[in-house]
Amino acid sequence: MIFNHTCHLMPFDPSLTALRALKSLETTGSVSRTALELGLTQSAVSRSIANIEKAYGLRFFRRDIRPLELTEE
């Protein structure tokens, strides 16, 4: 599932924590390992990634396979 691109009046500025979660998830392929590595809950990691994806109208990870993999977008 791909999000539709949206137009925002104000630019989205992701938090440093969200960017760290994005990078860690790309490396580990696991929400639980990312949460453990960053000292966050799994819910916080998932929410951070979802917020970035929604803001940019992109899906960064394939969620239908494990470990998670980056999409081609």
C-alpha cells in the first residue's frame, strides 16, 4: 500500500529520535531491536516511522516480510 502524495503548507521537520529510528530500522530490520537499541517502546518506533511516512507520502518499509526491508521509493 502506497500513500498518496500530499501538499503541506508547513514543512515537516522530523525529530532526531524519529530519524534515528528510521536509520536503525533500516539496519536491523526489526521494530523490537530498534526499540531496544534506542531505549524506546515498539509503539514509539512504529509511530515515528508512520509519522515520517505520512508527512512525505511514502512507504519506506515493506511490512509483509521479515526482516523489514526498504521499499524502492
